[in-house]
Amino acid sequence: QVQLVESGGGLVQAGGSLRLSCVASGRFFSISVMGWYRQAPGKERELVATLTIAGVTNYADSVKGRFTVSRDNAKNTVYLQMNSLEPEDTAVYYCNAHVYAYGSQFVTHYWGQGTQVTVSS
């Protein structure tokens, strides 16, 4: 019903920048929250940044001041601008969305397939 497709990952040197994009497609009424999580090898998936439809943000302490999350509600797209990247940022980044179907008051969580971000030293 809903698909999330990430793009923008790749290899970058420490101190560089990347911008990730995630587009939601399918049939739904609204997406209340869109954001990003990441998972490094041997570690649990962790929150990076989220943004509600009302504009409220939530960032992991490790990325505050370096990453910025934004969204285009008309295009059902969320972005993650990553600056001053560090090797510790290396991970698979997953898009996440909280989706409401037409006529429903219950949310469904969707995940993208992930995009690899590798930061070299």
C-alpha cells in the first residue's frame, strides 16, 4: 500500500556532506511523522532525526548541529542534510513514516529498504 524509497547515500570523506531523500508513494490519507534511523554493523537501529507534519523536530544528540531534517508535505518527501560527516556516522540509513489510511485513526509504521552512508577518514 505504501512504499518508501531512499536515495542519496554514498561514500564521502570526513568533513563532507550528503543529502538523503525519501519519497512515500501509494494510497494514504496523511503521514504524521517522517524521519530517519540508522544502523551500524553490530549495533541496534537508532533514531537520527524525525519531523512531524506540524514542524516539530527530534534529533539524536550525536547529530545535533550537523544534520538537518526537512520535509515537503505536498511531495510526501523527507530530507536529511548531513554536514561535517564523521566516520562514526557510517551506517545504513532507513526512512521511516507514520501513515494514516483513509478513514482510519490507527497509524501504520513503514520502513524503506535503506541506503548506505560510508564516511572515510
